[in-house]
Amino acid sequence: MTGGLTREAFFAEMARASTEGRTGAFLVADADHFKRINDDFGHQTGDEALVVIASSIASTLGVRDFWGRIGGEEFAIFLDGSDRSEAVAVAETIRRKA
């Protein structure tokens, strides 16, 4: 639905990145008040919100970065080669877009 990696595929890719000696930043994003969106507006609207969040993530990342949906409304992101300040900037960009 979101176009990102599954939980299993994300963590497999993290393991591969580690084996290859790649370094970077790891982010976890959670949709605030997601249960309320589902309860008040229905699961279709909740699914649409997840797609918007996923699109915001995908459109922000670089070609060597990867991301996945790891839970109901939780997303994990690996920023290849990024340091803390770059990760904070990416997280803020995603937050503004979503």
C-alpha cells in the first residue's frame, strides 16, 4: 500500500548495510493521532493518510537511503552516510510535507 519495504525487508536491508560497513542515521516516524483518524473517519481515510506520509518520506530520501513501514503507523528510515544534523533536517522536511 505504501510502496516502502515491509518490516522484514527493511531489517534485512539494515543487516546488509551493516555487513557492507555502511554508516548513516536511523529514524523512526510515527503518525500522531492515527487511531483517532481511523476511528473518526474510517480505515479508508487512515489508509490515505498512510499513503501521504509514505509519499512524503519517499520524495525526501536519496538514492541510497531506504525506508519501510514497520508497524501500523510506524515507519523506519535509514539515511545512508548521513550524520545527526542531516538526519534532523530530513526528519523536519518529512514532518512538514506530511
